[in-house]
Amino acid sequence: MTGHYPNVLLIGLRGSGKTTLGRLLAEKLHRPFVDMDDRTAALLGADSVAEAWAKHHESGFRQAETRALKKILVNLGQVVALGGGTPTAPGARNILLESQADGKSRIIYLRAGAHTLRERLKSADLTDRPSLTGTDTITEIDLVLAQRDGPYRTLADEVVKVDGLSESTVLRELTTLLRQ
């Protein structure tokens, strides 16, 4: 079943629900789930994003993200949670646009506002989420959202606003979108 369906690529900031919803969506659709962060860390011989980031710094991590993305997109029929910064990695945006243009991938932006992201991350384990700006993970949300919201929107086939919605509601919305 997985071989001929396009990939479903979930993009969004950390805390938007890419991994959680990706796993649920993959289960519902009977498709394999891929977590880009896990694949990228593994490609760098690290057990976590934090370890990979510490050893290889942002530039090395982003280059590995692009390599991991190329490997992942060789297959079809997957649900993939991209890392929050994957679309910003060198060459990744072009790879994503090409996969999209070829009908091999459908990109869905899980858009959460800054308040929602702050609330979710306050109760999350942030040890595997390195700072992107040099400040703490909660403080940088507004800046990172301002930097990435436009590029995410232009890349996405669909934007799903997740603010105030339960996982089951968003999952229903995603499933409905994918049937269209």
C-alpha cells in the first residue's frame, strides 16, 4: 500500500505537533512513520539531536538534514515529520519543491501561534531541543516563528491551524485533507 502514495510531509515549528500527529496519522493511514530529527541524528552517529548539534554545530546538522531528506524521499507512501529547520537546511527547500512538483510529496504546515507553542513547550522535555538563537527555547519562539512562518506557508500545499484544537480534531482534519 505504501509504494504508490505520495509522502505526507509535516512541517512546522517545534511544539506544533509534527511528531505526535505524524505517528497518529501514519497509524491511521497504515503507512510508515519517519522522524527526520531521529534520522538526521543517526546519520551523524548521535543518539539525539542535542548530541548531534553539540558535536557538529548547526551547519553540520543542517547539511546532514539535507542528506537525510534525500534518502527519505527515495521512498513513497510515508508520513514524515520534518525537523522544524529542515526547510531552511542548504538545498532542502529545492528538494522539497521538486518532490512536491513531481507529485511525490504533499507538504502540510501545522501552524501554531506563539502562545500555543510556548504553552506546549513549557510542559515538554526540552533537553533534545537546542536553542536556535542563543536564547532559551521558550524565549526564541516569537523570533523563530516570525522568520519561518512565511517560508513555511509558501512551501505548504495546505496550512492546518492547530491552536486550541485537540489531537483528534487535527487528525480528522489531516485525514480529510488527504482524501481530497
